[in-house]
Amino acid sequence: MNFQLIILAIVFVSLLPALVSAARVYRARRNAPQSDPDPLVLPE
């Protein structure tokens, strides 16, 4: 079996939630008004 492919798939799957949350934070920060103190702290 190709262990490198399996490891790559595991890493990709484990990083998916982080990528999704980073994209959500980036979108919220871009769309947030400038008066917002810290758009990083978002309610779930």
C-alpha cells in the first residue's frame, strides 16, 4: 500500500476544519465594519 498517500489523506482530512474556520474568520473580518474591535472572536 502507498503509505504516503494515506498519510497525506489523513493530514488533509484533519486540516479541513482548520481551513474552513480560517476561511470563515477571513470572510467575517473582511465583511466586518471597522468599528468592530476584534472580529476574530466570533460566536459559534
